[in-house]
Amino acid sequence: MLLDAQAVIRAPGPWTHRDISANGARFHIVEAGSGPLVLLLHGFPMFWWTWRQQLTALADAGYRAVAMDLRGYGGSDHTPHGYDPTTLSHDVAGVIRCLGEPSATVVGHGWGGLVAWTMGVLEPDAVNAIAPVSMPHPRRLRAAIARDALQRRRSLYALGFQWPLLPERFLQEDDCARIEEILRDWSATDAWPTDETALVYRSAFALWPTAHCAVEYHRWAVRSFLRTDGRRYAQRMETPIEVPVLQMHGVEDPSVLVRSAQGSAEWVAGAYSLLEFPGVGHFPQEEDPGRFTAALLSWLRGLDR
């Protein structure tokens, strides 16, 4: 049986829950610590809770760590529209300003990583540095899907999300059992997720209309190959990113291949490094939190110096 969705979204811990209005919507954030702002963005099919271990580690290391639920997820507004990377990047920039800071270091996993890349171009004044996780630069991902047959096959699930209504129903069937399957299929270890962890993600995803909003992200991504706004976005992302970039990727990621991540440096003019995690799949921050957090903290300290 699923847990209460609101209870897991507002899970107690050594952090504070808040709601912030930005870019015409309300966003749920969780924060801990004080110091330079590090903003953490989750991916599909997750919510802020994926960063629970990094929240406390960053706070203990002297940072103001904030994890937010992206538009359409968790405790944030589930709006009818706004699931394109341009709107999402403006969402995050607005949250940063509402937190009283001119800019932040943005760490994003999956879709959150795509938003981080986008902010480097569309919201450069709002980011000090970016750390995309399990997400190539949008231009590199676009090329990989077009030219790499294996990456194209691994991305076919998004085509199934283009049907009206059916994908949402499928994701919610059997108490969101498909969400647990995705977590297990995209992980490289049998140790994660545990049954308890999977139940938390399934319970949060069951809050309607999270399933619909999550699918809308993927609908835009596929249709962007043909739509004018998608082509315009791709053209804008040709602009080199000036801020420092730490790209992190699991070597065994079955969803977004590590070779698809390689080559993203072509669109980075600032300091850049790619850190690959052997034996790790699509969720480095969860599958190997110790190694992931140590690498992130080492990079952040380098930025401070």
C-alpha cells in the first residue's frame, strides 16, 4: 500500500520546508545550512528527496543547500503548461532570486541537468557554475539520439509518452509500480533502490497530476525535434557556456549512455571536467552517494578557492 503522498513530500529531517512564488507558479523547496547557495534539481521520476543525503552533507560543509521540486512534481504547482526547458530555467532563476541571492551553483540530475545546461545559456547571471548529472549537453544529446542507434533505442520509451492519456494511466497502474521498475531498470546495482526507497518514490508520484506533468516534459522533448520553439531552443543552445561545468555520469547508465555524455565540452568555454562513475547507472547520487558527494564537495571547494 502506498504512503501518504503529502507526508513523503514534506518528510521531516534536518532541513526546512518552504513554498516560494516565482515565474508565475509556487515551488516547494527544502533547505539546510548557510553559506554559498547550492541549488539541487531532481530528474524523472523523482522529487527533491533524491538529494536528502547531499542536503545534509552540503550543509555540514558550510553551504546553503536547497533542493526544489520542479514544476509539476512533488509539492510544487502542477500547472497546465510550462514543461519546456526555457520556462523551467526561468523557474529556477526566479527561485534563486526569491531566496535572496543573485546567483547559485546549480546541480541537476536528469531533467534537472538539462535545466542546468539551459540556465548556463538563458540565465547566465543566475548561475555561478553548473553540475549536470546523467545528462549530456542538449546539443550533444540531440546528436546522439540522431546518430547513435543504441542511444536511440534507449530513448524510445519517450515515444510511448506521446499518446494522449494512456502513458499517464500506465505510470499510475498498480500503485505506480512502473516507477519502481524504471528506478531498478536504470540502476546498475541490485542494492538500489531498496523496497522502502522505491515506495517513497511511488507514493510521491501517485499525487495527481504528477504523472501527466512528468509525461509533458517528454512530450515537449520529442516534439521539439519538429516544432519551431524546439528548433529555436536548439539554436540558442549553440552559445558557449562561460561558467565552470562539472559533468557527472554513471558509466553503466542504461538510459543515457556515457558515450552520449562525452563530447559535451564542445559547448563549454569555461572550466570543464567530466567525471565518470564506474559501476554506477543513471542515479549516481543514490547508487553511490558517498563517492558522488565527495566529488561534488571537492569541486565546490575548488570553485571557492
